[in-house]
Amino acid sequence: MGVAVTAPDATPSTASDPDDGLDRRIVRTELGIACATVVTATLLSTAASAPASTWWWSIPPVALGWAFLTALSDRYRAGLYALSGTAVLVIFGVVWWVANASDPLRIVPPVVYGLGLGSAANRLLFGVVRPVPPLRRARS
């Protein structure tokens, strides 16, 4: 009978994690960009001379590779360089393809679909399911 019982404070805590707002902004921005990328790929596929179904097999490998590279860039500075280097190589590849009088528009929509899906998968996994990595948070 001599034990004092205390009740927890009934007022809700208004202090939240300061990184929570930054994480939400990162997720909103990057998922918005990924959605815009998928919409762009859809629009390109309607304008392409050959439908995206001809190159459908390239979407999953591009999405997996891009998700892997974006996950690396979220965690390591070298990953950011690898992501940038890969993007530069892809740009040079498209320029080379056009310079050789080929029609790159056939492969561009599936590649853009893969980029959008890979970006969205990375940010959904590391931003919604799990927290945004600290190095990515520091870049914002």
C-alpha cells in the first residue's frame, strides 16, 4: 500500500523526429519522378515505330540494375559515381546508335520504363518499408 503509482502523461508529444519530414520529402519527390518517368515511357511507346512489346524482355533487367545502382548510390559515394558513370555510358550508347543511322526509339521506351520502375522500387523499399539511408538523407 505504500507504493506510489503514477500515470503516464496524457498530453500527446508534439516533438517528432526531424528526419521524418526530410524522409517524407525525399520519398514524395523521388516517387513523383519515377511516376513521371513511367508516364513518359508510356507516351514514348505510343510514338515509337515498333511497340514496346518487341523489347519487353529488357524492362526487368534494366529495372533491377537501376534499383541496384540507386541503392548503392544511397549508401556509398562510389555508388553515386557508378550510377553517374552508367548514365553517361547509356547516353553515349544512344548517341552512337543514332550516329550509325539506327532508330533508338524502339528501345528507348522499355529502357525508360525500367529506369522508372527501378527508381520507384528502390525508394519504396528504402523510404517507405525501411528508412532512407543516412548518406541519401545527407545529400538533401
